[in-house]
Amino acid sequence: MEEKTLKAAQIIQNAKHLIAFTGAGISVESGIPSFRGEGGLWSKYDPHILDLQTFYSRTKECWATIKEIFYEYWGTSKPNMAHTALAKLEEKGILKAVVTMNIDNLHQKAGSKKVIEFHGTLDKMVCIKCGKKYPSGKVSLETLPPKCSCGGVLKPDFIFFGEGIPEQAYKESFELAAKSDVVLVVGTTGEVAPASYIPNIAKQHGAKIIEINPKKSAYTDNITDIFIQEKAGTALNTIIKEIG
């Protein structure tokens, strides 16, 4: 494992256009559970709260659970060593961008500047009537559902089931993948489409794929060049130390 990590550090240090592709696993060490699998959110909550049509028809009920999960529970979470390590790689000029499936805003809180939020963000809310957006921290959740100044209902500005990927995020993510020479895949099973195609696009254009995951993913035996079976924080900090 140490040999693989050292080799990964060399490839990363020499990369001309490195991007990171991150999923729920990178935030587990911050106390945020994944959605699927054992102990995941959907083992405790009804996933239909994030179905767009259910949200429209049972808005107050959905908002009560959304508030509990995303604004009370997740709201106290802080970046972990893995988020900080990626921010350091960007600061060094090595990492060009983070493409994340996560909505938790922890990459930005750790100091990352170039973050493409493929599935949107908890950090903003959007009016389903007029489209106006608000910083989530400025919206009171004392009365549910929260309302826009136009009277419309506010919704978290992330992708619900039944919604399309934001056009700009989609376009930019795939453009970054196509021109990358190394992709650092961290904390994803590789099973959530269309985001899961991003490392594959990079591989098709000749990129090296370095994967950090505690378990094998859909990428491991197919496109991954170096698989580091380790916690994200541990592996990334070893890489940072090696790069210096």
C-alpha cells in the first residue's frame, strides 16, 4: 500500500492537468453518512422526500425531514483531512479543479476555490416559482416551508429525483475530464449516473486514474491504474507529505 501511495504521489506531482472527482465517501469522516448502503440515510429515512413530485405535493412534510437531515444534522459538519488535503493540492497549483457529487459544501469550507458541484449545493435555496436564489444561512427555517419574497416556496438548490443536472456543471465537468491527464477518484462507488461517466471520459482521453476508496468500486477493475484501499484522509495526507 505504501508503494502504491508513493507512486500515486509521483504521478500527481508531475500531472499537468489533475482533477479530483469526489463522492459521499470523502465526507464520511466528517460524520456525514452516504445515502445508500448499510447505515446510509435511506435506511433511516424515506428517499421520496427528495422526489420532486412528492416535494410539490407534500411540501411541508418533506421540508420537516429535509431540515432535520440537511440543516440540523449536516449543518454542524466540518471539513476533514481529505478535504483539506485537496485544498492544499490546489494551493500548490497541482490540482486544477474538484468535481464533486456532494452537496455539503465541505470542499469550499476547507479552502478549495475551483469546485464544480455536479448535484447542486445545500449552501443556496431556490424559489420554485420565480427562480430567485438565497444563501441558505440567510433563510429562516422557523416556519416551514420557507418562502421567497414573491410568495413561492423555497427548495434546497440541489438535484432532487426527477430533476436534470445543472447545464453549466454538466458541461464544465465533462470538459475538465476530457482535458485531464490524471483523475483522483475519492470516495465514490461509481454507480450514480451520469456523474459516474466522468472518470470514464477522462480514461478515454488517456488520463491516469488514481482511486482512493476503502472498498472496490465500479472503476477499480475496469479503469483504475492505482487503487489505494484506504481512508481518504489517511491516503491523501500521505500523498501531501510525499509531495512536500
